[in-house]
Amino acid sequence: MNPHIVLRVGAKLLIPVIVLFGLYVQFHGEYSPGGGFQAGIIFAAALILYALIFGLETVQRAVPPGAVHALAGLGALLYMSIGIWSMLAGGNFLEYKVLLADAQRAEILGIILIELGVGVTVATVAITLFYSFAGRMRPEQDGG
Amino acid sequence: MEWLGLYNYWVVVVLMMTGFYVVIAQGNLIKKIVGLNIFQTSVFVFYISLAKLDGGTAPVYVEGTTAYTNPLPHVLILTAIVVSVALTAMGLALAVRVYEAYGSLEEDEINAQDEQDA
Amino acid sequence: MIEHHLPALQVLLPLFAAPLLMFLVRWPTLAWAVTTAVCWAALLVSALLLEAVWAGGPISYAHGGWEPPYGIEYRVDTVNAFVLLIISGISAIVMPFARDSVEQEVPRDRIAWFYTAFLLANAGLLGIAITGDAFNIFVFFEISAIASYALIAMGRDRRALLASFTYLIMGTIGTTFLLIGIGFLYMMTGTLNLADLAERLPAVHDTSTIRAAFAFIAVGVSLKLALFPLHLWLPNAYTYAPSMVTVFLAATATKVAIYVLLRFFYSVFGVEFSFGVLPMGYVLMPLALLGILIPSIVATFQADVKRMLAYSSVAQVGYIILGFSFASTLGLMAAMLHLFNHAITKAALFMALGAIVYRIGSPRIDAMAGIARDMPWTMAAFVVGGLSLIGVPLTAGFITKWHLLLAALEAGLWPIAVFLLATSLIALIYIGRVVEAAYFRERPAGAVPVREAHPALLLPTWALALASVVFGIHTALPIGAAARAAELLLGGYP
């Protein structure tokens, strides 16, 4: 059905690497350049590449828009919950060194959770943007 | 040739004026958004270039370096880029809806249609 | 314990509730209830903040435990506590009105999204007012702006889309200018904290970089606050937005931008620099006077009452900027008072209009002929709001104009006093046209009979209409707060 064999094979080879790189950037964010913003976009790029080659429906079967919306909200909620948790633990908003007894470990825990929230939200918002624009184009340009 | 030493600001000024001109002069909604993007990009370049220190390296501790580039503007601009992406998406979404409602993206054609209605 | 966190909660409440609403798409009424609860809680927070600031002076809150000037600081003093109270008060009062109004104007499956955007706009505006960090102001500006574009585009008329688009283009240019200005300030001082900026700026005042920063910030924020002649986005945006959005934005969005300008001119750059070294008084005053006169005249020619009130809003911004431009205690008091008085007056007017449109389906003057007999309470609220807008004694509007008059006379500018009286007469004309149509014209034959507005719409409208009378008679609270705020602004950064 899809004549672009080079694209299909190339994408299948590339996408796992992109996703892996996204995860690397996500979890190395607190030591080296990276973090949730960049990782989220890289992650979304993998999905968008897949959608460009295999069609929007195929992707939406695997990653339905409703789930993407929910994750976007959950990511933001996770971010703010960490802030509220540190307020409840006796610090200021987002002062995560009070989360655990060991301040250094608490800092690491806090930033990893925060970046996770950012990453999930950025990825899902980018995917949502793609879904909404690509979905609008369907009726006119349904070629392949 | 002292003014050439500040070439980064010239880049910023040229980009900014190009973007601004496109926003004002173009009647097409998409072109306006493109202009707005160029305009905002000039500000990003401005922030990044003002963070640069002669001979400065990345702000990671390395044996033997004393000068570091200021990382704060980079972080600010990361935020501003996200804002700009959101704005572009918003603008394009509005443009799509305008096109669906009017069948055109040209400002004067849309205004002409509105005047017919009124 | 909780008192300590009040500044963070002020913004966090609406910001946290916004993504929650995304999960209530199927239950619009529940989404409305959550939004209402959050808005009233935010009002409580800002009332507590004002009380705390009134008694104990400025409060500082360091996010993430990073002490200012290194981290992001929320800083509340009398000036922004007052502005916070205006924003959260209006959003709390508009919510009971919103339920019916939004159900009529927004498709059912989008109501929860509508409230999400509303809460984000609300959080953004509160954030602009509360933060003590220059870059944070930019970010919150954009949060509130992007949410407002979405809200405006939800208007039923397709022209809402283009209105929103124009607002997006002009608003973005405005905030980007602000961003450039902040960049220049950072370049010269190496700080983004407003209080720290105020401390470091005098050393580098005499540079073209700082003057450029000043110019960019002044123009950028003026675009956002719709200072004449940068107001072109406003009339369409307010005309085609859903009623509830118009009420909320007209009462708060431009006010917050004015607050930012006040903050930069008086607290950060300082009075001597803004009005002494740079001739801002001579720049702002003519713009304010033209901005009162021309939009007022344009308003009298509008056939659409919503658009008429929108032009009147531009004129009211002119009054505030006029008070601002005197750079005196009385002038600033007038500006602060009008922030408050105009918010309640214009919100009451737009709500009454919204309730009328709800019944007759059109905001045009011709359609409103004779409706006072069928909707006496709604029209009466409109008249009360109109009187306050004109500045009739015993209304809130009069208190502002009185202080403006005093400020003008104190500065020895008696022509401005005459001008103020003349422009009040123009307001009388445009409000009079509506009143004439509603009370003294017959309902056209064959017109659909209308009923009085639903109590849920009427109650908040009357609450604000009464407030504009109460604060015209019992003036201790707003005048006291305005006087404290004016003193604070003239005294540099507290």
C-alpha cells in the first residue's frame, strides 16, 4: 500500500534510536545539557515522523488523541504537585530539598520528577498540535 | 571599522526590521505569522549574543578555564522559544479557522466579505 | 503556616485547577462549579494578602527557596495587592454570571476547555501583578494573552476569529518589545529582579542602552494596555468575544498592563528618571487627552452597544493614563482609583448588556428599543453603571474624576479641568442614546416579547452596579488603598 520502501525502512530504523535518544536527554537533564523540554520535543518528533510516513490513523490507533490530552494535563499536574508537596513538607513552592531527609537526594528526586512532568507535557502538547493540524487537512488531501 | 565589531547587533537589527516589515506590509495571515516569527527570532539572537563572553566556554567546570558564558539568557530564551511556539500554533490555528469561515487568508478579501455582511 | 504561602497560592490555585478541568469535558456544570470555587478561593487569598500587606508591609516569597535577587521572587505590596484584589474580585463575581452566558454562547463539549482557558488567563493576570521578576512578567503576559486569544476566538460571530488574530499580532509585538527592553536592562545590570533593578539602575541611568530599554518597555506595555493610538486591537476583540470574556477582559486585562507600566515607570526607573530626565509627562499627557477625546466621540457613533462600550474602555484607559502622567500623589491616586472604579463600572455595564443580548439576541441599539418595560431591572443596572461611567456625583466614577480634577488644578492645568467636564458630557451622550432607545422608544410591532433576565445573570450585575454606588458614597476603602499605593509608588521601590 505504501510505495516508499526506503522511507519506511529508514523510519523503522530511525524511530527507536530517536526515542532512545529522547529518553537519554530526559534522564541526563540534571547532569548535562538536556532536560524535559528537549526530550519531550525529540520524543514527539519520533511520533510525528511515524505519522508522516505511516499515516495519521495508524499512529492514532497506537496513541489515541484522548490519551494524549490526558497526559498533557497529568504532566502539568505532576509538576505542580511536586511544588505543593514541597510546600506541605515545610519548604517554599518547588523547594524540593525538603522532600527527603537527605537534602541532596531530595534535590535529585525533585528535579527528576519535575523534568518528567515537563517532558510528558511538552511531548504530548507537541503531538496534540500535530494531530489537530494534520487532522484538519484530512478531507482535502487524503492521498496516501 | 569599529562598528563591524558589533556585527551581532547588526544581525539582530536586520532580522528585527525584516520581521516587523513583513508583519505590517503583508496582508496574508500566514505571512504575518512568518514575519512575527522572524521578529521574535531576532530577539532570541539578541539574548544569546549578549550572554557570550570573549573566550568563555560552556558553564561546566573544566580544569584551566576561568571565563564562562552566562547560561541564564539561554534559559530565558528557551522559555521564550516555547512561548513563541505556542503563539505560532495559536496563530496558525486561528488562520485555519479563518480559512474555514471565509475561504480566504487575505486580509482585504476577508474585510470585504465582512463589509458585505454588515 | 498557610499565611506564609499566600503569594504562591494566589497564582497556583487557578494554575493547578486549569489542567484538572481538562478531565471534566463531559461534565460542563462540574467544570463551572470547580472554576467558581477556585475564583472565590483566589479572592479570599487576595483579600488576606491585602490585609497582611496593609498591616505588616511588603511580603516577599522566594520560589524554590532561592533567595532574591537570584531566584524568582513574588513580592506583594499595597499597590499590587490592590490590583490582585481587582482581578480576583471581578473573576469571582463574573462566575455566577458565566454559567448561563457560556452555556448559550459556547458549544457544550467545549465548555470545560473554555473554563480551562479562562483559569489560565486568570492565573496569568494574577501572576503579572504579583511577581517581582521582570522576565516572569513577560512569561505571565504571554500565558494570559494566549489564553485570551483562545477565549476571544470562541465568540459566535466569525469576525471573532479575525479580531483574535489581530490581537495576537499586536499583543505579541507588544510583549516582544517588553522582552527586548528587559534584555537591555539585564545587559546593563545583570539582574532581573525588579527591586534589585531599581537599586542598580541609577548607576547606569545615563546610557543610551537604558533609554532604549525604557522606550521598548513603554511602547510594548502601551500596546498591551491599549493606549491611544495603539488601541486598534481592542474594539473588535471586545465586541466579538463571548459576553463573559468581554466582562472579564475589559475589567482586568488592560488594568494589569497599566499596573506594569506604573511599576516600571515609578518603582523600577524611578520618578526622577521617567518624568524628570525623560519627558514622559509631556508624552503621556497629550496621548491621554487624545485617547479620552477621540474614542469617546467614536463611541457616540456606534450602532453596536458592545462596540460602543469597547471604545469607551479605550477612553477610560486615557483617564487612568492622565492621572498617571501628572506624577503627583493626587494624580496617582486618581489613576489607582480609576483602575478599581472602572473595573466594577465597566464589568457591570458589560454584564447588563450581556443579559440583554441573552434575551433579544443582538447588541444593536435599534434592537433594544423599548426593552426597559420588559427588562426593568437589567436596564436599571445599566443606567446605574452608565451614571458611574459618566461620573455623576454619588457614584464611583465621580470619585475618580474629582481626584483627576484636583490633580489637574494642583498642577495648574485648568484647561484640563474644563476638558474633563466636556468629555463627561460626551459619555452622557453615548450612554444617553442607549437609555433613550430602551426607555423612550416603543417596542417595534411584531417583536418577540422578552422577559426579565434570569436571576443568575441579574444578581452579579446588580452586585457590581451597587458596588459602583457604594464606593461612590462610602469611599474610605478605595481612597485609603489608593493613597497608600500612590505614596508607595512615588517613594521608589519599598
